[in-house]
Amino acid sequence: MTNTYPQALTIAGSDSDGSAGMQADLHTFFARNVYGASVITACVAGNSYGIHASIPMPTDFIDQEFQDLADDYHIRAAKTGMLADSELINDVVRNYQQADFGPLVVDPVIMTKHGNQLLEESAFETLRTKLLPLATVLTPNFYEVEKIAEITIHSDADMVAATQKMQTMGAKNIIAKGSHAIANQTVVRDFVLLESGESFWLSQPYHDTDRVNGTGDSLSACITAELAKGTPMKQAIALAKAFVNTAIGNPIEVGHKFGPINHWAAQRASYDQL
Ligand code: PXL
């Protein structure tokens, strides 16, 4: 009976207002009926206006967090979020390689919705060369696609080329998140490229709301939760997209500006038809 319940891990920063980072991940794991563990990589002080202070955790503390989970739990899937700098990426890569924590979803967190940088520019190359090759799934947003692939995106063809380039860097399955700013204002289209080479666009309605903090965290966490339960990749991605869309489409009044998404609405929704 030991460890039969599905367990997932977030390796991420703590966001003090609970809207993003590991808090959003843990809300998502809970909503998808998966037990959530967390390796904290950094602490961020902030609220719905922005981030006001940030400190990385010491790597020997992170090593101990990994060790304690490996000694006792059966983590079936893991995700990364904020990793702050090169030293931290290298430490997480080494620990993940030593552990047996299942597929890895990499949310290559670079910038918050408020425009605060959460990964040093000097770490972009470490992200490309060390972390991407471990990514079972990579979930960059539009900005991160441009930064990682070093391609400015003006068209669908640019998005496809950038995604293919990230796959040659080692990421197996990629969901490259579109921007409503380059399409029209009524839909957001993400480009998905699977390990098999199959590719397709996923569309969801665009919601004109500021309450979108934690969107990327929750999308990658939802994919992680589904992989921990054994959901097939394509279905896990489609479900996560629908989950986040429901959470954005039913805003809750928390905070004054860039508030959190609504995990309860997403929890209640049915995804049986997917
Ligand atoms: O949503 C990106 C993100 C990731 N991780 C932490 C954050 C944020 C955004 O605020 O604070 C810790």
C-alpha cells in the first residue's frame, strides 16, 4: 500500500501572495487529485502589483530537499518553475538526474506578468544546454520562446521554426504558448510539437482580464499532475489547456491588479469530453 497514491513534485519558487510559483502548482495538483510535494528554490515577496524582493535558496538546502523526498516518497512526475540563476539550474539538474522522479515538465520561467525578471540573462545558455535536454515537456510562453530559440516571432511559421529549434535542443514535447497580441483578440493559439513529430495548434478563447497570475505555472503543473496519474501526453496537454482556460474565464476578486486565476472553477469543470 505504501506510496500507491499518485505524487507529483514542483521544483519552484515560493510566491508570497499565493498566485503563482509553487503555490499555484500545489493548488493545481490538489485540484487534479494528485498529492503535491515541493522543492523550494527561491522565495519571492510580492503581491498583485509586482515582485519586491527575491532570494535564492542555498544549494545544500535544495540538495537536502531532494534527498528527503527520494528517501521516502514515490514521485511520479516533476516540474520546474523559477530557477533564478545558473548555479541553481545546475544543482537542480544534478539532483533530478540522481533521483527517480519520472517525467519532467520544464516551465522555463524568465519573466513575471508584472515584468519582473526571475531568471538571470547569464543563465539562459545553461537553461538551453542543461535543462532543455531533460524536458519531457517544455512549456514556454511567447516571450520565452523568443528568448530561448533566439527568434523574433512575427508569424505562425516563425513559431513553428522556433519550436522545432527548441526540440533540436533536446526538449521532447513542446507547447509553445501564443500571444493574443499577434493573433486577434478573441482566441489564443498555442503550437504543440510532440516527440513523435506530430504537431497541431490548440485554440482557446481569449479572456480580457488582468487576473491571469499563475497561468503558466498552473498549465505546467496540470500537465505534471496528469502525467503522474498516467494520462497520455496529448490528452494531458489538452486537459491542462482547458483547465487553465476555465480558471482564467471565471475570475475571483483577490488583490487589486494582476490577481490569481480561479482553481476552484477549473477543479469543478469536467474534462471527460477531451
Ligand atoms: O508565474 C511566474 C512565477 C513563477 N514563480 C514565482 C513567481 C512567478 C510570478 O509571479 O513569483 C515564484
